[in-house]
Amino acid sequence: MIFERIVGIDIDGVTADLLGRWLTIYNEEYDDNLRHADVTDYDLNTIVKPAARNRIYDIVARSDIYDGVLPMTGASDAIHMLKDAGWEVIFISHCFRTTYDQKMEWLARFGFIDYAWENGTRPNKSFIAARDKLMINVPILIDDHLPTITRFTGSGRRGMLFHSDRHPQGLTWPEVTGALIGR
């Protein structure tokens, strides 16, 4: 295996539309109507109703948060294209205690990884939980968090900022596959 053909991909906001599910739950519980486009800062406390401040992050730590999460537009096709072109894909994501298994099961449910019980253990070669992605030794990282990408590229590796309402200058999935495999 050639090290240069390995790419780390963030889950939340790059592969999975966690924000969409998060906002749906918040809007239902707090009678609000926030949309993706309203989230232009990493601190959601700045845009939610006062009653939800300091509690908005409790939603994402729920044990069922991934039940309604859908893939980001284009993620499935793009990631399968990368794999078909010979790229090894390692999913890297920060996890709460309650979300590691949820993320693993979500990745399998949508066909991003194989996930099966074998002899009482779960294979997780394609998913790494890490709060600090800089510690994961991959040559390329696709992430939607600008400070993470800045630190990653500062370590001499290639970081690709993913498109979001916070970072409209970031790359979309077609741009990512174009940059990595020329399609």
C-alpha cells in the first residue's frame, strides 16, 4: 500500500449531515426555525434562543442522534469513487461517549464501511475516533473545521477544507474528487 493514497475524512459536516438533524431536533424542541444557512459560526450558542444556550450541545450527545442523519449531498458517490480509484479512506471524527457506536453503525448503514460482528469484536480499521485529528498519521485530511485544516497543513500535510455555510470557499465533493482523482 502506498502511503500517499490514504485520505482521512471527517464524518460530521463532511460525510454526514449531522447539523441538519441537530437543527431539526432543536427547532422542534425550542419552537424555532434555524436552517443550515443560519449557522455561520462554530458556537451555536450565539444563534439559538436563550433557553437553549449552554444546552444546545446536549442534543448532539444523545444516544439516538444519528437515527435521522443523512449523508451529505454527493458524499456516497464521491467516497466510492475514491475507493474505486485506489484510495484508502479512513474516517476520523470526534466522538462523545454515546456517539462512537452510532457513527460506526451509521457509516455501515449508508455503505461507507463494512461493519459486522466477527468473533465478538467489531472491525474498525476504517474509523478512528480522535478529538485532535492532527495526531492521526494520514497525508491528506478533508474536514469542515478551518482551525483543524490550518493546524494539519501547518504540520506539512495536505488539508482540504470542505464547503459549508461557515466556509463557502471550501471544496464540494465534486471538487474533492477532481483534485484527488481527476474526475
